[in-house]
Amino acid sequence: MTIRVLIVDDSRFICKRIAEILEEDSIFKVVGSALNGKQALLMAAQLEPDVITMDIEMPVMDGISAVKAIMAECPTAILMFSAATHTGAKATLDALSAGAIDFLPKKLDEIDGNREVAKRMIRRRVRTVALQANRIKQKTVSAIAKTTTTTFTTTDSRPQIPKNRNPSLVRTVIRDIELLVVVASTGGPVAIQKVMTQLPANCLFPILIVQHMPHNFTKSFAERLNQLCQVKVKEAVDGDLLKPGEALLAPGGMQMEVTLKSAKKTVRIMVKQENEIYSPCADLTLSSVAQVYSANVLTVVLTGMGADGKKGAEKLKQKGFPVWAQDEASCTIYGMPKAIVDANLADKVYSLNEIANEFNKLR
């Protein structure tokens, strides 16, 4: 297997550096380099790469415009490289909404202090994005348009319960929720936006969101959600109270736990420890929820790579709390939800549209 990559950046030095990093592994073949979005569009159609790495700030045509054009004319799996600034973060979220699959900070030292670790991460993320190449290319322009203009209804949808689940154990909680927790990784920003915008303004429960994301990006993501959602959304700060109708987004590069302080539920924000892979980590947040809450917690595991959330979900299930998982067909990466389903922890397996429909009913 060979992964064919097109590199897009207005810096020839950056193009050369990314090519060198990728081609340290023989699985990668850099088929070309483009210096702006217009060139990228032409080369994507001619070369048909499996993956495009895309800069955002470029002359002639910027990265966001290029993503939109490529997804309309020759759909390709795209990994964005972004400056870890407030402006860069906002642009990255726009690129993800336009169809890019994932992103990384542009500077190696912003990915990880160890350059060798950072280089391995770049190759791993490009491989992960490449897994979606065939699925992306099979999308038609009409299918993309339909996805971006979907109107959600409140029609009751009842997908099949996984065969290894005992139907008598399944509880669908749509009333009297005390807490809603949403966790995701790769593909999560778009998925979270889709479902969170369906929550009604009058919902009477707090929401926690855990999205794998670097520091400097979660603040912009929270601001974006707050503008689009009917509920209030903010990046969590140490000591924040869990309030009805308010969503707290775990800050990137940190850990978030729920604590009980003077009979009030608050969040504790902590520095990531060396042995912790993810920051924020869904397992840590969900495990703390299982300790603090005694009833009526609904957890939803959306698209993402890996199995973060599985250990926390096991503790939630021990207390009888329901867990929903996104189905494979609607996931960008079927990793985190798959871990839930395979471990027999999912009470419901819903498509992203169905989760959005269910969120519209929650009060």
C-alpha cells in the first residue's frame, strides 16, 4: 500500500520539510507540491492524491476556499496545518466545516516538545486521514450539498439495538436528565456542532463536552458553538459550576473532572500528566461523573480515533447510566464509538442525524 500525498503551502521550505517527514516512511509518496489553493485544485484533479495537507493562509486562493472547491469538484481527504493562534483556530474550524477531516498545528514545537514524536504524529495523522480517502472520493456533489443543508426533524427514529445487547437492559432517557456528556475526537468539531445546535434553549440540565483538541483551539471552538447554539457554551475554567442550559467545553491540553464542593457540582481543570495520552481525556471526565452523579446521566460518544471513553463508559454503565454511540456510516473515524459498541456498552447506536433528532427532544 502506498499513500499518495499532495502538499499545499506557500512556503517551499515547509513543503520540502513536510515531504521529508512523510517520506521517512516508505508508505508515503509525495506526488506534488502546490504553492496556493488554485494550484492545489488543479493538481488535486490531475494527480488524484489520497491525502492533501493544506495550509490556510496562502495567496491567490486561501486554504478554506481551496477545501470548498476541492470537495465540490474532486472530493479528497484533507488534513489542515494551522497556526495555533486565535485567528488560525477560527480558520481551522471553518476548514473542517468545509470538509477537511482533521488538523494539526503548523509548527512542530506546537504539536509536541519532542520533534521526533511530533514527526511520528504527523505521519500517523496522515495515515488516519488516508483511511477515509475512498469514502471521501465516493461522495457526490449532490450528497455533499444534501449533508450541508439537512433540516432535522423530531421524528422518532428507532435504530436496531446491537445484536449482543439485551433489549430489556436498554433505557432511552429523554426526560429528567441531570447531565449530558458529549465526547469526540477526529471529526468531532463538525459532529458536535451538528448535534449541539439541536439542543433547545430551555433544556434544564448542564452539558459537558470533551473534544480532543490542542490548547489555543478550544476557546475558538467554544465561541463558535456559543454563537450557533441555543444553549450557552463556554470553555471550562477551574471552579466553574455546572448550570442548567450551559455547556462547558474541556480546555485543550488540560484535563477536566467533575467534583462536588459544598453540595455544588463544579469542574476541576488540571494539567496533563506525563503518562496521559489524551488531553482532554474522556475517560477521566466520565470516571469523575460516575463518582459524583447517582442518576440520570446521558453520555454520547461521537466520531473519533482510538478508544478514549471506553473505560469511563464502563464505570457509567456500572451505575446504570445510558450510553449512546454514533454509528459507523456517519462517523469520520469509527474508533471511539466502535470501542463502546464492541465492549457491549452502547444502549443505542444512532447516526449523527438521529442523535441530532434526539437532542431536539431533550428538555
